[in-house]
Amino acid sequence: MPAGLLLARFEDGQPVLPEDIEDALLAALPLQPLPPPSRLWDAHGGLDDLARQRWGLVIPHGPEGDRLLSLVAPLRAAREAQQGAPAQLYRVPIGLDEMSASIWKKRIFHHDDLPEEERARYLLILGDLDLVSLELQQALATDAYVGRLAFASDEGYTRYVDKVLRWERIRSPEARTRLLFYTAKDGSSATTLGHRELVKPCLDAFETRRHTSALRGVEARELDYDPRTPERALLEAARDPIPAVLLSVSHGASLPTGEAHASARRSAQGALVLSEHRRLEDADVATGPFLPGGMWFCFACFSAGTPRRGLYTPFLKNMGAAYERTLSQQEARGEERPFIAALPQAALANPEGPLAVMGHVDLAWSCGFLDNGQRTSSRFWRVLRAISRGHRAGNALRALLDVFNETNMELTSRHAGDALRGGTRASMDLAAQAYLWLQRQDLMAYVLLGDPAVRLPHPPSPET
């Protein structure tokens, strides 16, 4: 049950962990479950209907929150018109940790004074991770559809809002979508595994179902990879004006920590390492057509951002000094702020760019598509299929949200069973539990950047 890591050094493109993690390192790790979601909305239909599900905003307390709110005023007005009701507005304390985020969710977001049917299921967070914490986003995302907008300049917010509203005005009368698949085939074990166990199975699933009514008008293809010019096919396909859904698999770039490297990390950490000498960075997607009106699922370490404290810190400390020294350096430390990556910021701020980016705010592992050696790529196929059928981005990502909740419940059950048995468990079973914990953390770190209510600019599939 090996687990590969999709992280490479920015300067030379070499994988941070060249080898997969094996069972022997995992069996003795002390791992804890998270509490399950406190409640769930009615999921019996209408999940794309804003009048039923509602849309709201989460902003930081204070003047900065008010300023960000003013930048998205046209989008707020459009969503209120679509749902026929005011948008719920939540002002949250800056920098909530995991415990404070859970308390806020329970006492404020789920307060009984607001009827369940009026509570917003689609939530758009405004501001970077040092304003509205990742911990709060993750707490909300266990049962809500959560997206985030965070840009380095005001212009990024206004450009994104203008783009979304423009695409909603020019919705095509016919459903036509491209599914694009790209793997940086650099020869590493992690990307080789990603292509074999994620990309190829998704392509096979499309071929099996391509003639069904749900995929009518959808075409799919794998993009070429040339190690001499690994970005060429990707950028050429992304320039096509027909909206596309892209799944890319690569290592994410890792840069050193420390004050001297803070600026470089904010601009380059999470860039896609395509080969030893080539990276896909923010400048490559900031101007000109790049997935116009489409969406991007970016499978790589830190492809969405870098947290203040990684989900894997306790895990790495128990794996030995070499792992802790190598990987814990990726966290934002000391005075360095957690941040949304520059690459998706640039793509979303680009007027000719995508409407949403789904990526990872932490280390990304192969266990996301492999569960104890069993292929689980179908969970990612369900996300891509839902997007291509015209479902809203937040609803489409629900496939991973559901798996996260199931995984956490299984982990909780295992811990309860251990307690009844007095903590006795075979070493192989402990390794399986460690992989389950690793999978849960991996699923927890997928986030949606952009408005969770966006959808491809064509009519949704007649099938639910």
C-alpha cells in the first residue's frame, strides 16, 4: 500500500520524496479522527437550485472585510436576484484555529434562530488564509459548498466578478464541453502512479459512457507530453475558446522557508513542475486565453495554497527525523503568513481564464486515488463528470466531500473499536489505519477557489 508524494523542489525539479512511503513506517503512528459533521442539509434534489440552497458570503471582521465585500458587490447582487432573497453574510474573527472554527460553526453558522431552509449552502469566502482561516473553510466544507476568492490586488476581485457575470450572460444554447487530461510524465514514481491509476481510468470511464445522454456533447482527450517542451500541448489546448475542464497531474513546486524566501514562496510555491527545467507559473496563465469559461482540477502539492500548520505535522514527526526535516519545512512558519498560491490567483484573475480552480492546500498524496491498494479514481471522475454536465462547482466537488465524511467515520469507528479492545491491533492493521488517516487528511485539503455557484456556460444535463 505505497503512498507517493506529488512534491518537487522548484530549483531542480527533483521529487522531495523519490520513494513511496511503505507500511513499516506507518504502523506505529498515533493518529486521531475528527468529529463528524454536526448536521447535513436536505440532499434529496435541487442541489444546483440557489433558491432552495441559498448563497452567502464569509468575510473577515473589520474594515478589510467591508472593503472586500464592496469589490464583489455586482456578484452579490446577481446571486440575490437568482435566489430571490438576500445573501446571508457572515463576519468571522480573523485567524480562527481548528477548535475556534468548530465552535463558531456550531454557535453562529448553525444557530437555530435561522431556519435550516434559509441557511446558505453555497458559501463564498473573501480574503486570504491569514484573514479567514483554512481551518474555518475546512470546518464549513464538511457539509456546505465552500469556495474562496483571494487576490493580491483589488483588480483581481473585480476582474473575476466581471468574468463570471459575463459568462453567465452569454450562456451557450448547446452543451459542448472538452475534458482535457494532462500528466507531467517526468519519470517519477508519483506521477507515473498518477497517470496509471487516475488519469487513464478517468479516460477509460469516459470512453465507456461517452454515448450516454449525460455526456452528450462532451469530448475528451489526453494531452501530449514532450520533455523538451512539456508546456506546449497544455497551453495550446487551453487556448481553445470552447470551455474545457482540465485535470492536471504533476509535482507541485517546493521552495525553502524563512524570511529570506518568503516573497519567492508566495510567488512560486505550488507552481507545477513539468520537467527538470520547466515550471508552469502564474505568468504563464495570467494573460491571454487559458481555459476561458472552464474549470481546472490541479492535482499537485500546494497547488491551491500553503497552510500555516500542515495537516501532516504530527504524522511527519513520528516518521523519523529525515521526513520531518524534509517535509515540515514546507509549512508557513513564524511570521510568514499562510497564503493562496499565485498560480490559481493568476488564472482566476485572468479575464480569459477559468471560472474555478480545485486544488490542494497542503501535501498531495497518491492515496487520494488509491485506497489500501484499491483504485478509487472514480471519486475524481464523478467530480469531472458533474462539472461537464453543467452542475455548479460546489455541488460537483461534493463527491470528494462525501468520501471525506465516510473516511472520517470509518477512522472514528476504528478508534472506538481499539478502545473496546484495549488498544491491541496487529501491525498490518495499524498500517492500514495509518493509510486511512493519510487519505482523510488528503481529502480534507482539497479546496475550491472561485465562487462555488459557478457552472460551465451551457445548459445542465437533463439527468440529475
